[in-house]
Amino acid sequence: MQAGAASTVAHLAHLWEKLRRPGAGLARARVDLRRLGGYTLSMDPWRLAHLGFLCAWGGVLAVEFVLEGLAGDDASQAQVTRMHFWIDVLVEIPIVFAVLVTGAMLLAQAWPPTQLHVIKIASGLLAIGLNLYCAVIVIIRYRARADVAAVRRYRRYVRFSALGVPFGALAAYIGFAHFL
């Protein structure tokens, strides 16, 4: 084993031992990303979880964007309607809930928020709101999947939810630039 890999393994073992001690909860632990090959100094577990859920959510949105773009004819639109529904119900909505919970925990730690923090939160909540609007439309579209005209009509509303992307990008920029 190389020296770098050995020190990483030793660091992970040290973190594990810190977390196993009585009274050592996640709120007190810190993950040192310098020793794990990252570029930030350190990150508490709530921030790390929030970042992980945001990345997962972004990946899900990218998959859904590609899926919606592939739907050309009625048969492929029917398949996309089913797949988008199940992705939303089983993956995306739980991830969005996790983003909200971890964001609330981070807000509680940083209370009272600065003006920049309020802008970031408002922008993120707008993105989440438009995404949840899309999830509702996807569920309605799935229920009406036997009616081809209705599926086409709801597809326009699903595309409308892309207006949340600039708000999410603004929140991400502020978060990366000022709060990481």
C-alpha cells in the first residue's frame, strides 16, 4: 500500500473511532477533506450531507432532462411518463426532502442568517418549489397516461419547471462561494 493510501486509511480509522466514542455525535464530528484528497479545509457532517444530497438531486435532474428530451413519438412519451413518475416518487422527492432537512439543520447552526444567506435560501426554496410543482405535474401526467393528448399537454408544464434551474444555480453559487 502506498504512503498516501495508508494515511487516508489511518485517517478514516481515526474518524471512525472518534464517532464511536460515547457522546460523540455527528454534530461534534468534522470531516477533514485535506487528508482525503479534497480541496476544502474541513466540513461538518450536516454540510457534507447537504452537499451530497444536492449533488444527487442535480444528477437526478440531469437524467430527467435527458429522458424528457428523448420522448419523440407517443410510444416513447408513454415510456418517459412512466420512468419520470417512478424516478420522482422513489428517488427525487426523498432527496428533495433530505435537502430541506439538512438545509434546515445548517440554518439552525448559522442562526441568525446574514442577508446573503437569506438570498441563498430564498433562491434555493424557489428552485425546490418549482421542482415540487414539476413532481405534482408528473404524478398527474402519470395518472392520465392513457390519454395521449393530456400527456402531451402536461409535458409542456413539466418543461416549465426548468425555470427553477437559474434559482438553483444562484443558490449553489452563493453556497460554494461564501458558505463552504
